[in-house]
Amino acid sequence: MTDESADQFKSLLGRLNVLIVEDEAIISFLIEDMLLELGCGSITNVAGIPEALSAIDESCPDVAVLDVNLDGQEVYPVAERLKACGVPFVFTTGYGSDGLKPEWAHTPVVQKPFRADMLAKALLAVLASAQSG
């Protein structure tokens, strides 16, 4: 990632509340570390759908990172809630965009494994889209 794009990311994400929904603890912590390195302000980690919905109700995030498959359950109820609240998000999955249901095909996907710059670009895209939309 260039210094310019890192600065752009930090200026956009620095004060935002980010929700990570990921059932694999090591991956969740890796994503959290990436976001912290990129200047993220506040991060909430949850591992399942009920916890994610509760976290959204308690403190609606500004942006979210959603693993598509949470221990055999699809994360789409969380995506629906975020969409209803107007919260931008990206999906993460090992299957890429082919791993999404057709109605979610327009949502940005970061294919696992990924680097911080890939996550940053996807988050910048959804944040920019939300600001212009």
C-alpha cells in the first residue's frame, strides 16, 4: 500500500467503529491487527450471528467485515441488518465472489487469504460508495 492510500484510509477510518464478524479467532485477530495498523479507531469482534446482531443493536458500526460462513451458518442475516441500517460492509470468504448468494453478488468480497492492502481497498470502496450514495 502506498503512503498516500494508507493516509487516505487512516483519514477515513481513523474515527470509525468497525465490526468484525468472524468465527475463527486467529483470523479475527489478524483482521483486527490489520485495521489497527491502518489507523482504525474502534473495533468490535464477534464470532456468531446472535452476537453480531446484538452488537449492532448496542452500537451500530460505521463499517463491517463479515465472514460469509460462520461455523456452518451464513452471515446474511447480519448483512440484512447492516443494509437496513445503511452500514457499508465487505464480505470475506475463501471462495471469492462465487461463494456469495446471487442477491449479494454486488457486495465487495475480499478473498481469503488476504493482505491488509486488499482489505483497505475494499473498505475504502464501500465507504466511498456510501458517502456518494
